[in-house]
Amino acid sequence: MLDVMYQINTHYDQFTPSSRKIADYLREHCAQAQYLSISGLASECGVAEATIFRFCKQLGFGGYNEFKLALAKSSILNQPNPYAAYGELTPEDNTVEAMCRRLYEANIQALNQTLSLLDEAALIKAGDLLAGAGKILGLGYGGSMATVREAWSRFLTVTPKFFTIEDNHMQIMAASLLEENDVILFVSYSGSTRDAEDVLRPAKARGAKIVLITHYADSPAASMADVVLLCGGHERPLQTGSIAAKMAMLFVVDMLVNEFCRRDMDTTMRNKDLTANALAIRHL
């Protein structure tokens, strides 16, 4: 496994002063840097995002995401339990009870972090946008799409104006036809994917509003959003998906649905009764 920190130390004398700022930061904060978006790392280092991109290219990486993956691998080279970066295993997980208790604590911590990050004004504004929307389009990619589907299932019990699309080409087409009174509810833990930019830019150009659920307030997607709702939890680049992070995002969805319903409880209860009665015939 190629150690990116070894590459940084090897090329250090060839770096420009700006690149040395990045290298110096990574030497001190390698473990923390793997969680940062490109804009977040640029802010921490006091350089432009373009400088970060050139730094990655100089080290032989195709882009920032490839570099961040290598950085995550580098941060575990000397760990006693490298498998922890790929899952949630630790040397202390020698019993089922120990494993389950640690996972429980990770989920509770993610929920507590989310509550501590709550911006009441942002939640109220998001509720206002959704309540006044003509259409609400729920979007996400990969594991975040599972959270969007959960949001859809919740909103579907109280309003007919929420819908979602999973095919990314059709997402872009739908976003390009949204109008000023429409809203996109976008879920992305990192907020730093090309897919997010591809679908949010045409929607923004049309004047549609964007409510973003993410972990990073300084992500590219956050810069395009009208409202940013932050979730807690830590998802490592080497993880295929953190359940704790998903729990945190679902907590934000739950708050958002309830804030939406709070504006018109009579209609909410009536629609809940209608949807419940429609499904009652299918219950044994």
C-alpha cells in the first residue's frame, strides 16, 4: 500500500510555498483531513481550492477524491486494527455484547451531534420552503438515496407534492424543468460529488430552491443551497456507508417532516387518515 504521506515528504522540497502549507497541515492532521471536503481543506490550509487540486495532481492523483482515499489508507497504516477503517471492528469487539454496545454508542453519539448542530432558524426556513412549494423533488446518490426514499415514504403520508427519481439522467432532466416555487430536498453526506453539482446547477438556474442535508457546511453543494441542515456522525472515505451517519441524516429528515406538518396540523391529520385508511384493506 503506497503511503501518501511518504510521497508528500519525498516531494516536499519541490513544493511551492502554498503547497507546503498543505503538506504541513497534512503532516499534523492526517487523520482529521480525510473527513474534509476540498473547500474545507483549502480553508484549513489558507489556500485556494485550485491549489489543493494542483497539489493532488503533483502527487500523481487524478483528483481530490482519489487523493482523499489514499489519505484515508495512509492514516491507518500504523493502526493496530486496520480493519476498523473498512468497517466498525475494533480489538475490543471480542464479544457480541461488546460489539452491539459500541455500535449503540456510535449511533447515540451521531444523534447527539446532530442535535447539537441544529440551527432552529434554518429548520424553520426549510419548513417554510417545503410548505410553500409547488413540487418537492427528493434527490440523492448512492447510500444517500436510501435516506431520500425514507423521506419520500414519510412525506407521502401527509402531502402529494413530494416525489423522487432514482435515475441520474432523469434527475437532471427533472431539475432543469423545476420552477421558482419548487424545492429540491437533496441528501448528501459529503456534499462534494460531481453528481450533486450536475443536478443542482440547472435547478438553481431555474430559480428552484434547494434544501440540503449534509455533514459539511462548506461543501460545494452547500454553496448552492438555500438552506443547509447539518447531520452528525463520521463516515470514513473507506467505508461503503456508515449506519450512524444514516441515522443522523434520518433524524434530520424526521425533524424536517415534523416541522412541515406543524404548519397545518388539520390537513396533516386528515391526509394521514386518508393514507392509513387506503392501506387498511391490505392488512391481515
